Amino acid sequence: MHSEVEVAQSRKTDGSVPAAIRSELESRLNAGSLELPLLPGVAMEITSAAAKEDVDTRTIADMLKRDAALSAHVLRIVNSPVYSPRAQIVSLQQAVARVGAIKIREIALVIACRTGVFKAKGYEKEIDEVFTHSIGTALFAQEIARNTRSNVEDAFLCGLLHDVGRPVVLQALVTLLREARVVADREAVLGLVSELHEAAGSALAKAWALPDTVVTALARHHSPRLEQEGVPVRIVSLADRFAHLSAESNGLTSEAVTGHPALAALEIYPDVLEKILKRATVVKETIGVMS
Amino acid sequence: MNESFDLIVIGGGPAGQKAAVQGAKLGRKVMLVERSRSVGGACVRFGTIPSKTLRETALALGKFRRLTSHVMDVKMPEHTQIESLMARKEEVIASHERYMGAQLARNGIEQAQGVARFLSPNELELTDITGGRRRVGAPYFVIATGSSPRTPDDVPIDHEHLLDSDSILSVSYLPESLTVLGSGVIACEYASIFAALGSQVTVIDRSPRPLAFLDPEISDHFTRQLQEFGGRYLGGRKLVNVAWDGLSMVETKLDDGQLVRSEKLFCALGRIAQVQGLGVEVAGIKLTPRGLIAVDEHGRTAAPHIYAVGDVIGPPALASTSMDQGRRAVCHAFGAEVGAAREATPTGIYTIPELASVGLTEAEAIERHGSALVGRANFREVARGQISAAEDGLLKLVAHPDTGVILGAHAAGETAADLVHIGQMAILGAMTYDTFIDAIFNFPTYAEAYRIAALDLFGKRAQRAAAAAE
């Protein structure tokens, strides 16, 4: 811990994040004492229940009922064309029975992230972008997984949460700066967030008891040696790039991604790449439904 | 500049590897082109090795239950992670890759990662994963590009809910229920594995019985075991419609009005030759109406300096026969001596229980010789079967009605795929069933089944002779 004096001394800065604050943030992260947002109660219960055996649809539906906002979101998403091309779903139990406990967990996580985790005062616009980008990454990860015959559900979850560390670090950093009454440039703040988001994200995934594949993907999706990483890490790394490019108009082209190390690591040849890129329109429509 | 070789092999699966090694052993300069980073191709990552690793786990669990007389039960929790049941997969793959890579390197074979396309009958363009191109030439080529799952237009494979044999093992959790389309080797192998691990499996096919090319007594062992695992075989049915319901279940409608709902669906309705992008027409290679590369008895395509081997030329499409084809094709190309092709090719099927066959079935022998001598050994009569709690098994011997020469051996049960090799040697040596009666076998072994089956055959023959004499 650093004393108030030390922090105060570092106040006279040029807009950069003072070294003391930076090291305070890092040491909290390393010590595991960084304040992590709790997965909102109901979403947490659903996440752990979905992984258990003999979980029935009634139990999950009852859990959902206790959170009106979550229930409304679940019904809205379940009734969207992405999930339900057929009959309309009116009850929560019907929703759980038809979507399945694992899919409900996915939806609950999306909503929980939207409402509980992706927050940081003064940085609403950036956080919104992170969330939209995360949904995009999740959807692209799904398409990449499909085309490399890897697990599609895992890919979605890893993609959705890959940047969850950003709002976590941002929130902690904003609080620290406020406490120390230091004003730092947005650029400097976001730079530090970028630097630390992998570590914070994986710490969060561990705290939420998410599968190991997710923890690893969150920790290493910017790894410079993708060929040494597992498949989910490679997929997220590539999906991350796809999602960034697709946010620019006409940004996502095969020329723009050629040479990305994940392509070689995943053995994606140009013909397969074309197939994935063709799905970009559908991905964009789905982002609209989910964010 | 164009690099030249004496032989270029396209495809690094079992057939391509053996072709390349044979070329090098004959002192030629060989290049092996493979799409994947490691030799063995997709089959190592998606096929044989992972599925057999999973099967071993399923077998071990079943055996544990039987050996402890079900006093100790191993229950698979719902949503068990499939990956955790294939814990040894990565080690097995790594050691296989190491071994194969070392063999190719030792033989001085140049390996290239990329896809190949014929620019002319003697020139290939190789495109690597980054799009980099180079040209290579050779007087001889072997195409061993293998096959990929066939996806009928009305089965919307999404690799998430509806899977094929490339994606089936990517499911993270053991599905509660699985519909299997098809009744061939791949369909039945996966049906067995998932049923043994606790999934509710429904196998659907047009064929009235699964594995139709086998002796029915042998394939019955598969069906019976599937039922014991809680699964079912719906034969003689046609698909009307297959679709994911958009939420949680795959719905399969059949022509008899049945609707089968399952968490996942596995489509194994055959495989197609992988010739896309190869530029076969430029090279002067002809395809069959089914899209396979047409070859003569030496494996030569319509362009006589280009050979094709393995799955890309169609049945039997077994790793064992493909390796032999690869070796023979290269020997033929360089005029090296090679023995006559063997007739008695064994087939091993890694269902639970294991099934295997060599030579003629009873029906084929009757068709060819008017009648046949048949002897059976049930594994219940074999001490080894009792000891290993593997009493569900059968060895069926088929012999010539007059001479008693062994014509076929068919087995179901533990080690069946190994067991039929004894029958194979008897067929190749034109031995009679007496050989087995007079021979001494190790005790307790499954091989003893040969003696038991031969005695059964002898007994029946004697009865028949006595009846005829009366």
C-alpha cells in the first residue's frame, strides 16, 4: 500500500497516470485485492446451477423470476429472431425449457455484463463501445469456431468476456484517481486500462468460477505467441480483430486481416476466411439485437 | 525458379505418408505437401486418434462396472466435459506427430505446408497459409488428399447443434441425447461411444440393419449392446426433415411419422473425395460419377504419371488399405517389385463391442460354393472372456463345404480386430479348420476361440455326415 503522502506527491503530473497510482493498481491486481464486480446474484445462481446435474427448468425459471429486469431481458432476447424463428415464448419456464440451461446462462451473462459490470463513471461512451465490441467478438468467435470445427459455445463465452477486464480496471482506476484528486488524460487512463485488462479479466473470470478455458482466453488473448496458445485463445484473438475492423465502414476485408498470426495458428486458409467474412452482415444484425 | 522432385505426394494422411516414405526408400527426391501444420492431417486432430481416446475411456468405465459386478458404479455427471474424458488426447497426438515427423525427416522427405493445385500435368502451385506461392514440378505425383464428410442439402450442419465427423468431438459437454444419421462405420463407432458414456442415442438409417456389409450375427452384437446402453436403432426409415428448433433441440422427422428430438445430431451419411481446388482437369485426371478419382488396378489416374490412393479413390477407405495403396502406387511408378495385392483384407470396427471381419461371410460363401461349414465360439466358453468380464463376444469361422479350408473369420467382442488376423493367416495359407483343432493355444487367451469354433464346426460336420449316412 502507498501512503497518502506518496500519492499526494505524485499529484503534480502532466496528465499521465501517476506512477504511484499505477503501482497501487498493479499491486492490488497481483495481490488479488482489486475490487471485482460481483456477478449479480441471480445471474450468479443461474451460472452455477446450469453447471450442475439434475437442474430442472422450474428451478432456473424460479431463479429468473426473482429478478424482474433479467426476466424481461431473457424473454426479449429469447423472442428475438436470432433465437426463435418459431412460436412465441411467453413464460420463463417455457423459455428455459426451450433454450436450455446453458443458453440461459449465456444470456444471463450478457445481461449481467451489460447492467452490472460494464460501468465506469465519466467513461460511458467507451464502456458502451467495449460492450458492443464484446458482443461482436463473441459472434465472430462463434463463426470462427464453426469453421475450424472448434467448440462454438465456448468460443461465444470467451469472446463475450474477453475485454471484461477493461471496465474493471477502469472503474478501479477512476476511483483511485478521484481519491488522490488527480486528473489524468483519457488517453493515459485508457492506455493503462489496455495494459492491465487481461490480468483483471482473468481474475474476474476466476472469481466468477467460469470454466478454465474462459480464464485462459481472457488472460492471454493478446499473446504475441499465438502458436503456443490453446485454440480458444487463438479464436478470441482473431475475433477481436474482426470485431474492431467491422466497426469501421468496409474495414473488415480479407486484405485487412491477412497476415494475422491467428490465421496460421488456426490453419485458416483464404477459402475458409472468405466463408467467415461472409457472415459479417449477420453478425452486425445480431449485435443490434443483443446490445 | 521451379523446384523439381522425383515424386510429389499431395496429402499427409496414412496413404500419403507411406507413399512418400516408399519413394524415399527407393532413393528418390520426395516432397510431401500437407494442408495442416503436422503430418497425419485432419484425421489426427479430428478423427481416429481423438475418437479412439474417448472410446478407451468409455470402455474402461464399462469394464470397471462389470469387473466390480456393478457394486461400484461410475456415474457420469450430466454435462460432463468431453475434453476431460479425452485427457490423454494431446499426449497421444503429440507422440504420433513426433514419431511421424521423425520418420519423414529421417528419410529426407521435404515437407511443405500448404494447398496444391495443378498448373499443368507436371507442375504444381503450392499456396501456403499466408497466401505465399511457389511452383514445384515432378515426373510423378501421388494424390492422397482424403475425404471430407458429405453433407446432404437437407441436413443443415451448423457444427453447434448439428455436427459432422469433423466437429462432433468439439462439443464441450456430453449431450443428454444424440441422434445419429447413418449406419456405417463412423456412425456406429460414435453411436457406441456416446451411448456407453450415457447419452440417449438414436441411430437412424435407411438400411434395415446397421453395418450392412458385416455378417448379421456380428453386427447384431453392436445393436444389442446399443440397446443395453439405452440406445435404439431405427432402420428402414427415411428422413423427412431435420432442423434445429431454434432454441434447444434438434428435431428429426421420419417417413413413418416419428419425431425424434435430441440435444445434438451427428450426421455421418458418407464421405466425399477432397479434390476441390486441386485442378484435376488441368492435369487430365478423370472423376467417377460419384466424384471420386478414377484409377486402374495400380492406382493410376487417367493421367498415367499421376496416382491416387486412399479415401480419394473410394472404398474400402480404411487406413490399412490406404497405406498399402500408397506403397504400391510408388513401387509401380518407379518399377520396383511389389507382391500381388492380397485378397484377404481385414476390417476392424471400433464400436463397443469391437467388430472385425476377414474373408467371406457365411452368405457370401454359400453364394460362391453352394453351402458352407460354420463354427462358432461364444466368448462365454472362453476362459479369458470370463476372467475379463467380457463374455459378450463371438468368433464365427466359415469354411469350404467340401475341403474345410478356412474362407472367413468374423469376430465381435474384446480384441476382435486383433483376433481376426489369425483367421487371415489361415486364409492366406489355405489352411483347413483341422489346423486349429490340432494346434495348442496359450491359456487363457481369446485366440482359444479359434480352437473352440473349429471343434464346433467339426462336431456339426460329423453330425451332418452321420445324418446323411442314416
